[in-house]
Amino acid sequence: MTILNKPVKRRQFLKSMMAAGVSLPLLNSPILAKDKPAIKKSIPKSGELIPVIGMGSSRTFDVYDDEDLQKLLPVLQAFFDKGGALIDSSPMYGSSEKVIGDLLKQVKNKGALFSATKVWIDGKREGVSQMQNSMKLWGVNKFDLMQIHNLRDWEVHLDTLRQWKADGKIRYIGITTSHGRFHEDLENILETEDAFDFVQFSYNLANRDVEARLLPIAGEKGIATLINRPFQRGSMFSKVKGKPLPNWAQLLSVITWWIT
């Protein structure tokens, strides 16, 4: 899960990284990895800074066995220890919200938590009930970000979220899609509605459809962007396994596809 304000071309990225003196192999150093602060970007509509790397929970946190649950605890602890903040979930993700809530009770130094989940149901009353249940599962009194998942009954839920934001039950309003679906509908929504602080969609080297319209609209309207599937569920790494790095990687002194 990555957080963007606007698209960045590879050449711009390389120039900015080189100007900052950043070399990816240096991130492998345990000393620098420990001491280097998390990179942050601002949420356009508020100016609040948030780490550019967040944590998704689809599938990975959908576990039921205590042994699997305890394997996730050091992962979440490391996330917070390294400056992480945003955790994203949904009622669609099976047991993920309950697992997050159980783990949050056990981790230390989670004061930077930026809680983000979704409403994924039809109907106003049902939406309110689902969001209240999410609060209970997470163990939070309010969410930083509530998103309308896959545009489901979005007009009904948007009315509720406007009121919840006014009442202080949530801080930001978002809307999502994934797998390249509903792009035209989402484009129309973002162009006509000004209530959205965040938008989330899939974006990676194998799926760049959002570059055509959705990323530019988000940039024009000052909507923060959450990127899901940045590595296409890991398949991006399997495509390059055993293959040589491109020549331009030498500009950054990159010697491996992996950051460990």
C-alpha cells in the first residue's frame, strides 16, 4: 500500500533520488534502516503529513489460527517501530478487522496509527451498523479514513460520511475501486463531488490504466491517493526473479531487485 499525491515519472524519480543522495542498497544497512525516518507526504486537503508506505490487510490478515495471528504480531510491531502509520482494511476482508484489533491491543508505540477501513454494503442503516461494528472490531472511537468500497451504494453512504465527518466520527472521506474496475464511473464521481479527501485504486507497472484520467483528476482536485496492489500481489517480483537489473539501476547503485 503506497500513498501518492500525484504521478511521478521514472526520470523525475531518479533525479530526485540522486539529488537527495539516496541509494537503495543503503537501506539494507541495519544502522541506516533503524535511524532513517519514514518518508512522508502531505494530505492535500489538510497538509497533514503521512508516511508514504502503508499496510494493507486483504488476505494477509484474514487468519483464524492463533499461531498465524502471532506470526503477524512482529510484522505489525516492526511496521510501527519503523515509522508506519496507515493500516487499511475492509469488512470484505474476512477476519482482517478483528485480527487488526486484536493485534493493536498487543503492539507497543502505536500512537501514530492512521486507521483506514471501508463501508461495503447496501443501505444507510446497514452502512451505519457496519461502520460501528468496524470501530468495535478495531477498538477505536473514530476512524481517520472511511472509504466507500468499490463504489457500492456510494451516494447513500456519502451522505452518512459527510455527517460523520462533521460529527468527528471520521477525519477523512474516501472512495475506492480495484482490479481496474469502474474507472469511468469513478472518474465521473470525482469530477462532480468535492467531498472526497482520498481515492484508492490499483496501480503498478503491469496495470497503469489510472495514469490516463484518475491520477490527473486526483492531482487537479487535491485528492490524496492510496495505491493498492503496487507489486500485483507479488507477481511483479516473480517476473524479474533471476533476471539482470536494467542498466539505469546503476545510477542508483542498485544491485538487487529486493529491499531486505
